[in-house]
Amino acid sequence: MAQYFTDFSEYTAGSQPSDFTERWDTAAVTATVETVSGAAGGVALRFVSGGGPAAISWDEIDSDSDRDDVEILTRIRRTTSTGLNSMGVLARAVNLEATRTGYFSTISVSLKTDRYLNGGYSSFSDTSFAASIEVWYYVRARFNGTNVKLKAWSGDLVDEPSDWGIETTNSDISGAGWVGFFNFNSGTVEYDFLGVGTNGDTAPSSAVILGPNTPINLSVTNLLATSARLTWEQG
């Protein structure tokens, strides 16, 4: 169990984040950190996709053995209109272009949960949702075993609906894979932040506090070490 968070403020503006890797349709993608008014950290990841299915994953999570079950939270907006305009997140993603496999949950004219399975695309759940240009939306997606859930809303975090927009099951893809963002023919999309929780942890909406590192004295070393570990592993 672990939590990860970035608002991209630690990266160099004008460049792709140093520990994010483009996946699939990489020739048609640019992803750079840019100054964006209204973004949480003053910057956002600007993802420009001019072709088909494109993705970018966070290397930080690749070594987490529990990343098959994840919750993902992000804040996202589209600034141009083109094609299907699907924008969202991905999990359990693996393989190269021809045999790509993974789940992705997106918003456009619908909330949609789809999959690539060995390079073949299909959708297994959707519901109506009209996403407008230049409007920020929060997206929360959860992949836990065969259970898949997705919700999206505008406004603030406190406006999060209690119900999921999609609750469904699918057993086609299992095991750990890349975690990050997914766009399909979306033009320009901006991601304000990315929060990820693995193996049952909630995706954070702000920086993760790890807890104390140094014991006060030898008699409480074990207690403090345990407290620090629980803060990190259980959130």
C-alpha cells in the first residue's frame, strides 16, 4: 500500500517530466510542463495528441508491486476540440504499440471505461457525461481486482459526488502495469495533478506526508519506526 502525488511543480517548465515515459503512438505526442493559470501548483502537464491512442506513465510507480490495484485522481481539462476528445487515466498497461494491453477510463461525451487487449480495442461500460472545453474536471478511477469504478465532476473537491458514475466488473486484464494518463485524439489536454493510491489506499489530492524519520530516544525506536511506516503504507 502506498500513495503518490505530483502537481508537476517540481519539474522543469517547458520540458517533459523527467520520470514520465510516453507509451503508444509516441510520434504523435508531446507532453510538457507549462505555466497554467488556476492550476494547483501554478503549472500543469500539457499533453498534445495529434493521432490515435496515446499514453504517458509515471516511472515512480513502476517498481510498486501492488500497482495492479490502484485508485487514480486527477484534475483535467481540454483546451481544443478535435475528434473523439477522450481524456483520462490508464492502469495495468503493458506492451508496445501493436500488442498494447491496459484499462483506461475517460471522459468526453460520456464517462467511459475501455480496454486494449493485445492491441484490440473494446468498451465495456459507459454513461452520458458532457465535458466542455476549457472546464476543469476531477476524475477518480478505481481498479480493484475485477471491479472498475469511475466518476467525474466539475467544481471543487468538496463537490465530489458520493455515487460512482460507473460501477462495473471486468476480468480481461490482471497484473501490474503502467499507471498514468491516456488520451485518444484529444488535441490539447492539461492535467493539473496526479494522485495514485495502490492496493487499497485512497488516491491523494495533495502532497503525501511521510511522518517522523528520527526517533526521540532508543526506548521508542521501534514504536516510531512503526508509526512512520503506517503513515506511508496506509495513508
